[in-house]
Amino acid sequence: MQAADFYAAKNGQTPSAPYSTWATAAAHIQDAVDKAGTNDTVWVGAGRYTVPPNFTNYIGTNVVFIDKPLTLRSSNGVPATTIIDGGGSARGVAFFYRQTTSNLFVIDGFTITNCYATNMGGGLLFNGDNLCRWTGVVINCIITHNTVAWGTNNGSFRDTIGARGGGIGRYNWNVLAGCGLIVTNCVIRNNTALKGPGAADTSAGGGLYITGSGNPIVADCLVENNAAGDGAGIHNYMAATLYERCVVRNNTASAGGGGLMLGSSGATLRNCLIYNN
């Protein structure tokens, strides 16, 4: 079956399902995503997109919830003009899929900002559960001023009491292969993982938190001015991630790993510049 295109816009158009033209584009990204199928593309016009009336409550409120492999792409490729805004109370985009697939979950050309979640993934969350294999891709995005607060989320994740991944959180505990993550040509800045109760700071990965096995790739990214207890810029645990041509600077940790925290991972850093953390 040939892939199809769906549209969301802020042009004063009259939305009409299935949102298959710009003239009938959805006013909310979620509406177009709900109509799209596997491998389809949802094109998003310039504008600011906030929590829709039909938001999905998946480990908190989400501006967009994606439960099938598809591409979410800004129409002009300029992230500064196409904004997903959590309003200080909702996560930007959550990806969840409980199956194995070679198809990709792609988000391309957005600013994800002013988002908030508890426990995992303030701006973006990729949750692969424990049995599946799939790959999330973040391209040409600005992930900025997002927050993850301390929480437990009632067992939705294994062993994740705390606050992890202010900007991006990738979770998977499959010890065989895990889900993939590719983050390229992105700016991850001014994100925070907040300290929880008690004396110890259990927050991790102010900018980016990657856990679980698999072989993620983070390339050509700027990670700056993020804050957390451990791994303020990046916290990498149990994932053999390749970090390539990245700049990690001006991040602040209260406990350890101002720039990066690499735990039991076998991660590789290649041609990266890490300074002033």
C-alpha cells in the first residue's frame, strides 16, 4: 500500500477529516496523526501547536502521541517556525509501540519547547517497552526549555523512580537488542531534570537520557546549558551509543558528569568537543 500524506496547519482553514490536503488540514497535529497509518507522513505547517482537546494521557498529558511508525515533518524544514509547545504542563511528543518493526518513527524540523513531564522525557519520550524492536529518529530539531520532574509513573517503566531526560528520554530494557534511537543535527539546550525529595539528587540527563541496550546514534548535535543531578548534558546507561561530531558545553550537574555520564554502556565518542561543564 502506498504511503499517504496528511496535514496540520494554522492557516485559518476549515479542518475536515481525513485532513488529506492543506485546505482541509487539521488544526491540531494529533488529529492528523490519528488519521495517518504506518509509513505515512504528517506535514505540519508553520505555527505554534499546543495541547489539543483530544490529548492522549500516556504517562502524562502529551501534545502529540504517536503509536505507529510514521513521519512527522515540518513543511518548511525551519524548526524555529514550527513549534510544539507544552504550555509548561504537558510533554511535547510521546512515542510508544509494543511491536517489532523495521519502519521508523521520525520527527523532523520542529522546536519542542516549554514542555513538562514526570519521570521520563520532558520534551520527547521514546518508550520501546521490553520486548519490541524499532527505531526513533529525531532530525533537525531544537529541543529547548523542557523539564522532567521526579516521579514513578506507577510502574510504567522498570526501575525508574526519579527524573530522567529533560529534553529527550529514550527508555528500553531489552537486553538482547533494544530499540534504536538516531538524533542528528539537533540543538538540545536549557532543559532540566529536577531533583526529587530527599538529600540525594536522583535526576539524570538534563538534555538527553538514553537507557537500555541497542546501538543509538547521536551525531552533529549541540548539547548546552542543561541541568541535572547526573549527566547534565547527556546520561547514557546500558546503551552502546555512538556520539559523533557533537559539542557538549556549559551543562551543570549537582552530583556528577556535568557534560556526560556514561554508565555500563560501551559508548563511543568520536570527534566530539566537550568543554566548560
